[in-house]
Amino acid sequence: MSEAAPRRRRQSAAREALFGYALLLPGLALLAAFAYYPLYRLVRFALYRPNRFGTGETYVGLSNVTDVLGGQEFRDGLWITVKYLIYTVPTGLVLGLLLALAAHRKLKGIKVFQGIFSSTVATSVAVASVVFFGLVNPKVGKFGNVAFIDLSRSESALRGVALTSIWQNIGLTFVIVLAGLQAIPDQLREAALLDGFGPVRRLFRVTLPLLSPTLMFLVVVLMIFGFQAFAPIELLTQGGPAGSTETLVFKIFRRQDPGQISEGSVMALGLFALTFVVTLAQLTILNRRVHYGD
Amino acid sequence: MATDELVDAVGADLPRAQGPAVAEGARRRLVLSQLGWYVLLSALSLLVLFPIWMTIVRAVSEPFVYIQEGQPLYPIAVDWGVFGTAWADGDLGRSLLLSLAVTAVITVAQVVTSVLAAYSFAFVRFPFKNALFVLVVATLLLPIEVTLVANVRTIRELGWLDSVQGLSAPFLASAFGIFLDRASSACRASCATRRASTGSGTSGS
């Protein structure tokens, strides 16, 4: 081997890296303008409180951050957000999985059913919220007085709101799980059949392990959706009754005028940090444990 | 063991070494199980579509009569005119066109930016790849409601308020798209050879 080889290798590595960065550039530039810049402003507002007329600002420093994050408001919002996750994530995942398992088979017309199951993808959060407004609204809703999801009582209101998200997420979960099922090679299933695996054992020993990257992705996405739920709350309960559906995002959005934006920004940063840590933990822990089928 | 089960599961595809009687039974069982699946799938479809159906019922029924009759599951005192009224009152024609334009711009831009970035993350080697990926995925964690105020200000400064470019600009790049694309291309790289040898297709789970 000649002496020039390592240098050439280094050069081609540098060129490859440059190519990689160039591909990232359009996306990153856009994210910089519409995601990182707002984030920077949050940090600023967390440290500096604007005066009431928006003409000047005073440094409030880290004490502001610790005050808000340790405060009752933040803790209440966090607890309600966590409850929202508990209501929406496992239910959404299981429903999507069941629908996908049911619709993943050779039948005439199966495409029709697949289309129906994925149809809620086509609704926006706002549409889903209006749809459920007609169903669970206490005054005019068909199921307005079902105790379990009664929006007019603070014990059950969050469940009523969560129903909207669960229904709306069904389409996405279904589509992604179905795609995951279709990616599982047929001969693995056949091998399991020849080994005398029954349907239940096949599901738990073959299908689910191979599906685990997809399911992991969905858990992450559904949790993020849950952390960010806003429209159904705004439309169905406006945070009530008695603040029982005020998730963190809702509290943050209600704190945008100069007097409160500092508090709102700290909450937003807190929520961001929290989601970040949870997601990162999920990705690293699960990444190591899920089966990627190699 | 399990020859029966095998016939059952693989159905008509299996050569019938067991003789016509067993094959006949297997075929009958296959038809029955297919019928069962149709019933189940139809029931599930009704469940998924129920909220939409109820919204249609509520939309076309005369509101007072509908409430008075205790909100039945079917429409009563139907007035199809509501669609025309909504179309005119809400100026839906213009709104739909605007949505169409914004959707087209966002879709094209997101596909382009996501595919480029995802390809880079999945196949190109460069330093700080993981850090950059985390940076991208982190934007997923910023709720729209949180970035909204700053973005509206940016759009106003650009002079794009009330315009297609103003409505779409914040959404031209999507961490979700990049994340999803990378996940599937990383799988494709490892699954491709396997799939090429078998041919892909749907089958029972």
C-alpha cells in the first residue's frame, strides 16, 4: 500500500462529511428560523421579564426559573399532563395494534377496511375536537352525561378530552403498525408455523418482537403528542372545570401577555426539558433492547 | 402434531396429501374463518367511523327537533341545505383553495427537506451526526403553541402576514418527516436483501 492512501482516505472522508452537511442544510436552516429562534426567545423571556408596556425588561435571573418550576402551577400542570399520557398512550397503541393485526391478512376487499381504519389520519386535531364536541359536550352531546367521560365534573373531564386524542391517533398508529407488519418477511412466519407455533405464540414470540422498533417509535410519538395536547382542551373544556384539564401546554399558551410571558416561558422550557429527557431515555434504553431483526 | 393446524392456517395453498375429506373440511373452515374476519372487520369499521357518522347526523338534522327526539343515531328532519349555507357563510371556497395551496407548498418542501436530511443521517458518515440528529428530533418536542408567538412575529417582520408563504413557512421542514424517513431507510438498508429474495406481500400475522 502506498503512503498516499491514508491521506486519500482522509480526503474522501472529509468530502463525504461535507456532502452530509450539505444535505442537512435546507432542513436545519428552516428549523433554525422557526424552532431554534423561538426557543432562544423562550430562554430570554425566562431570564428577563418585560415590563407591562413591552418597552424595557429587567433581569430576573435563574431564581425566576426555580420559582416557577418548583411552584404549584407547574406541578399541577405536570400531573395533569402525565394523567393525559396515561389515558392516551397505552390505549392508542393497543387499539392501533389490534386494528392492524385484524386488517393485515389476505381477504378480498381488505383495502376498504384498511382505508377506513386509517381514515382518522385525514382529520386534523381541530376537526376531531369538533366531532367529539358533538358527542361528549355536557349540554348537547349524545354522551354528555356518561359519568366516565363527563366534561362537567373535574374527576372525569380529562378522560372525555383524552377520548378525542385516542380516536384521532388511531389512524396514524394503525398505518404505522400495518407498515411494520408488512415489512416482516413471510418466511419467518412460515418457519414459526412449521415449528408448530400457534397463533398466540406466533404473535408474542415472532410478530411483536419484530415489530418492536415500530412500537417504540409509536410510543415516542404518542407521548410527544400527549405532552403537546392543546386543541381538544381549548375546544372542549377551556381548561375547566376548576382547572382540572389545564395541561402544561394549556397553561403556557394562556401566559403570553407581557405580565405573564416570563412565567409562561419558564414553564415552556421546563416542559421542553422534560419531554427531551423522557424521549432521549426512551430512545437510548429501548434502542438497545428492541429487536431490529438483523 | 399440527398438520391440521397447518392446513388450517395455510389453507388452500397447501398440497392436499391428506386426501379429499380433510381438504374439504379445511376449505370449509377457511371460508368460515374468512366470514368471521369480515364480521369483525365490519364491526371495527363501524366503531371507528361512528364519531364521523354522528357528526353527519347532527349536521343534517334540524337542531331543535333532533335534541327534542333525544338525539337518535339516525338523521331526522333532514335539511340538506346546511351544506350550501355553510359553504356560503364560511366562504369555504376561498378557504379550501388557500388550504390547498398551503398544503401543496408544505408537502413538497417537507418531502424534499426530509428526504435530503434523512438520507444524510442514514447513509452518509460525518462528525457530530448523533448530536445533530438529537438537535433535529428535539424540535419535535416544541409544541406549536409554544413557538407560535415568536413565529408570528418573524412572519410579520418578513411582511408575510395573511399570505400563503406566511402560513407555510414555519412548517417547511419537519423533524417528524426526517425521523420517520431515517427510520425506514435504515430498515430498508438491512431488510432489502432479505425482501429481494422472497418478494414482499401481505399475509396473516
